[in-house]
Amino acid sequence: MRPYWAFFAARLRMLLQYRAAALAGCATQLFWGLIRVMIFEAFYNSTTTPQPMNISQVITYIWLGQAMLGMLPWSADVEIRDQVRTGAVAYELVRPLDLYFLWYGRAIASRLAPTLLRAIPLFIVAGLFFGLHAPPSWGAAVAWALSTLGALLTASAFGTLLNISLLWTVSAEGLSRLGPAVVTALSGMLIPLPLYPPWLQPVVRGMPFRAMVDLPFRLYSGNIPVSELGSVIAQQVGWTVALILAGRWLLSRGVRRLVVQGG
């Protein structure tokens, strides 16, 4: 366990150095967050039809999305992509460690570091000036914290699956373009999932992306009661285990067929 923790800690420390980039990202996310808040306010002001979430919950949902943006599995890891392309992945294969959990720990650090750097400033600014509300109770706050940890583990497992898929492709450009579109649309990052039409609800509820965004955010706002925390955690754990098992199976097949240039 110590070697994996050492790799995770080293990766986390390295990524936490990019503070200037994180602040620049915060400014960009504040800008887009304000645009999205105005769009949804216009939508709510133009309709009298009852909605599954009130405007206060939607605004909070939007700002949580901006704060937690770095946690999502947008695309494959650039460094792993380059290792596979150049053959340097052979060094990873000869380490006396489990390659899957080495990459999984790397994926967790790659999502945790930018989220820590960006989330705190965004919470402060959006909470003071732009309508981000605190959880309605301490129970909701604790439920959100626990479900956010579950979301991190689920997102990292899916991100590791994307990294493993690089063993089958020379270029990751296809994944880099398809990944953000799928994750954004099906997680709730684009539109809160309860606002999707009824015919689409079974689809989005049957995807792992809901566990990364929608469930934690709705626990925070009170749209999902704290009493359902057990169900939320069970979904996240279930998807995490399923993605890990799929990743390990895919990795075992990929390693057998991998050809490193030069020998």
C-alpha cells in the first residue's frame, strides 16, 4: 500500500503547484457560471409550470458544478497517452506494482488537486455575491461531503478506463472530443438532470455520470433528502466497483496485445 500512496502523494504535490493556472480557471468558471445562472433565471421567469427544482436549488447546482469541474473525467491522461505512443509505458509495466491501481491513484490525484485549488475560491465568491446557498442543514452538508468522495472515486474509475483504452488506439483525439460531450450532457453539468424530459430520465439514471455530479449536488441543495444518502452511496460504490472490474479486465487484455516500438 505504501508505494501506491507515495505515487499518489507525489502526483498530488506536483499538481498543487499550479496555483496561477487554478486562479485563471476560477475567473473563467465564474464568467461561465454567471452566464448559465442568467440563462436559467430567464427560463424560470418565463414559465409558470412547476419544476422539479426551484431556482435557488438550480443556481446552487450551477455553482457547485463550476467548483467541482476539475473532478470530472473529461479525457484521457495526457502523460499516459504520450507514454503509450512513445513506448515509455514499458517502464510502467516492469514496476513491481499493480498497474491498474497505480493509474487509479494517479487519476484520483489528477482530479483532487485542481478541485481543491479552484473550489475554495469559487465557494467564497459565489457564496458571497452570486447566489450559492449553504446546505439547508448539517446533515445535508455531511451527506454532500460523503457523496462527493464517492463521486471522486467513481469519476477516477471512469477516467482510468479512458486511460486503459489508449492501449487500443494510436491517438487519443477521438476520446478527447467525445468524452467532454458525453460527460457534460449525462452528468448534469450542462443541465440539471431533473429538468430533462421524462422520456430521457431512465437513460440518465442508468448511467454512471449521474453519480459524479447530480446526486451529490442535489444532496447539498436539499432536493434529495438526507434519508436517501444510503441509496446514493450504494449507487456510487456499485458504479465504482463495476468500472474498476471493467478496467482491470480491459487492462489485462490490453497488456497482452501491447506492442512497444523497438522490441
